[in-house]
Amino acid sequence: MDHEMTQELAMTPDAVAGGRTHVSDEVVEKIAVAAAKSVPGVVELGGDIARFFNAVLDRVGLDQVGDARRGCSAHVTNGGAVINLVIVTDAGHPVPEVTTAVRVEVTRAVEAYGLRVDEINIRVDDVAIGGDPA
């Protein structure tokens, strides 16, 4: 009687291959934008020109183009991220409270991906009165 011998390979933590993991700048930018947009008092992200072109894209039906990273740049080195945000705040929310909340939320979100946040620079580019950016 022929018996086929089979060997089961079990995946164990000891069997994990080594290597490096790098989270790209673009991924950090998307994470930071999503976190910043979740903060009450943040109306939009991006400077005047970016918002202008976004409005044009909205009118021609390309409303999602560029939205994921607009208003953010990030640079990742040695496991740490430096993040630059450009935001529009709502006139009814004090800027210091909004920017503090943005830093807290962005840090929390980026650290959840295993990165360290070294710096978050925020430029308040505009204020929205009545919900619309000026």
C-alpha cells in the first residue's frame, strides 16, 4: 500500500522573513488629511489655488480628483513623519483649539500605522464665514 507523505507547514512567528517596511509619504498624507477633516472647525484643506482648481474639477464631474491629499505634504524618514497642513477653519471655532485638535487627531491616526510623528506644521489659509470659504 502506497502512502503519500505530506508535510504541513505551519506559519509561526519564528517563520516570518525579515525586511524593511516603509510607509510612503503619500500614504501619510492621505491619513493626515482624513484625520484633519474629522476635526470640528476644519472646513477644507488646501490653499486658495488648490481650492480654486478643486472647484473647477467639481463643476466638470471630477470631484474626487486630488481630494485625498490636497492641503497636505509629508516626509517620512527613519520611522518619523513631518507633516505640513494647509487648512480653512470655520469662523465659529477658535483657531488655537482647532489646530490643537488637528495635531491630536493627525498624531493619533499616523501613530496607528506604526510611525512616529516628529512635527505637524499647520497654516490656516482662510476662514469660512457661514460655512463657505472666502
